[in-house]
Amino acid sequence: MVSLTTHVGSLELANPILSASGTFGHGLEMKHFVAPDCLGAWVSKTVTVVPREGNPAPRIRETEAGFLNSIGLENRGVAAYIAEVLPSLRSLKVPIITNIGGESLEAFVEAAELLSGFAEIAAFEVNLSCPNVDGGKLPFATDPHVAESIMASVRKVTDKPLFAKLSPNVSRISDMAKAVEAGGAHGITAVNTLLGMQVDWRSGRFGLATRMGGYSGTAIKPVALRCAYECVQAVEIPVIGCGGISTASDVLEFLAVGCSAIQVGTASFSDPGLLSHLAQDVANLLAENGVDQVQDIIGRVNQVPARA
């Protein structure tokens, strides 16, 4: 038997595989494909204080190795999440991480304050990084001082663990990582989507109504892996890797650079049942290589001397 147990801060996870926000609904939408206990934790789509209609269509475009999206944080707001979603999660045996978003510091604080009292929520993932709101120009995605201020302000209104979800669309992600750690984050999710674009040269039209959107899928894995590694090297808090992960080998690559867990997003669109067997795939791959616990893989790249 291979042990897949891992820890992300104070959370103990049966395995290191989480759903990525925005790709799994609030979790139970996927219950016919993936049983809850297949995951280490379920991460909700972003919840904002007030409902958001999202961006105009077209807002999803398939690309050569993934897809572009510009959903714009469509959701029904905190009140609907409390009334309709949380009651359905009470029976789950896995931790629920609620992703919260907003367009201002005050909106993040209010969302956390309204949701903090619910025992169903094990932790918050603070979405500092959506590229589809205001064209990715909101400063908490790119300004370390603003990001630190948001985390510090949210920290004051909740005792729940806080994970800051960072953007790869910055010049030095290590600076953002240090900032959210200083602000009180208990962990980091690295990373959200890359900013991308699609055009049709025949019609002269953009693929997305917003022109630019978040690019995700297998093609971004090398970038996401680099970002996760830089975050691991920059901070003492745990890092959750995210971006382009679709196989057991992908999972172990992110763990090897020091991530404590990972999230799978776009791969679930092409294979909705992937997360029902990915943990077992990881266990099988470890067993084939004589490894009996996943903890032995975490940070392995830092334990092996560099090639001459």
C-alpha cells in the first residue's frame, strides 16, 4: 500500500489532488463522474458577495493545447451559496475550500466575513488572480503591496486557513508570494491562467468577446511548474501547484519541486472522470518506482545535486 496522505498547512488530505476553482462547479455538479472521497479536497468556483452575470459570449474558445476562457467570475453570490450550496456539502467527508473573489479589498473582506462562520468550509482560497475581470488589470493580481493588504485584511475577519491564488502574469511571482505570506496567507495556489488571445484572420474577429482571456491546458504546464517552484523557494508556507496537470507523472513533477498538493482544472473538461482515478494512478506509479509514501517525493529536486 502506498500512502498518499499529505498536509497543506493545518489541513490533512487523504491525497494531494484537488479540483481547481472554476472547473468543477461547486463540487456536487460532478458527483456522477467523481465521488467526493476520490479527492484530497474540493475547491469551489469563485464566490463573490453580489451575483455576477459574467462576461458576454463568446467566452470559451478551444485552442491547440487547451482553451481560452473569459467567464468573468459568473456566480449567484454569497447569499445563494449559503442557502443552496453549503447545505448540500454537509455530508461530505473531504475538506471544502471555498474560493472567494471581489473587485475591491472591501469585497474580499465582506465575502470572508459572511462565510467564516460555516463549519462546512475548511479554508478559503482568495482569488487574487482572475485575468477576466477588468482585463486582468486589477492591482491585487500584480501589485505585491495591494495583495499583502488584501490578505492582511481578510486575515482579520476569519480564523480559517487562507490560500492566496496567484497569477502567472507578473514579472516576479516570488515577490507576490512573499507579499501574501507577509499578509497572513497560510498557503499559495500557483497559478491561475495565462493571459492569451485568439483571432480569426479571415473574418478579422477576436475569438472572445473580451478579446483576451485566460489560457489553460497542457501547454501551460512548464510555465506553471516554474511559477510553483519559484514560490516554493521564496516562502515558508505550503504551495499548491496548478496548471496543465493531467497525468500522474504531472502530479509528481509538481510535488517534486516542493508543492504540498496540486489542482487539476482544464483536464476535467476533456475527461470528466479523470479525478475519479488520478489518485490511484499516482499510487500505482509510486509503487512501480519503489516509493511507499508520497511525502518522499515532495521537494525531491532540492535533494538531488545539480548536474555538472
